[in-house]
Amino acid sequence: MSNKDNEIRREEERASEAARANQKARYNENARKNNKLWLWLGVLILVFILLYWLFSIGMFEDLAGTING
């Protein structure tokens, strides 16, 4: 093999490693965004469950004045 072939192979390896690193960084960023979305969805669901529970036991019904009688 010639010296030029070795240089070309090294350049291809560097480009390949750079592409892999770039893809991994993009994947991590997207995973972070997905995790935040799932976290906020869970928080919203818990808030709705809490509100439903409070209305079902009547605490907020008295405050909101929705009870007849």
C-alpha cells in the first residue's frame, strides 16, 4: 500500500467517526426532548387525577358552590 492510500483510509475513518459522533449527539438531544415531554405529560395526568379526586370527595364542590341543598 502506498502512503496516499493510508492517508485516504485515515480521512475516511475520521469522517466516519465524526458522522457517528454527530448522530449520537442528535439522538441524545432528541431523547432528552422526549423524556421532558413524557415527564410533563405525567405531571398533567397526575394533576387531573388530583382534581378529580378532590371533586369526588366534595372538597371543591363546597368551595365552588356546585352542591344543591
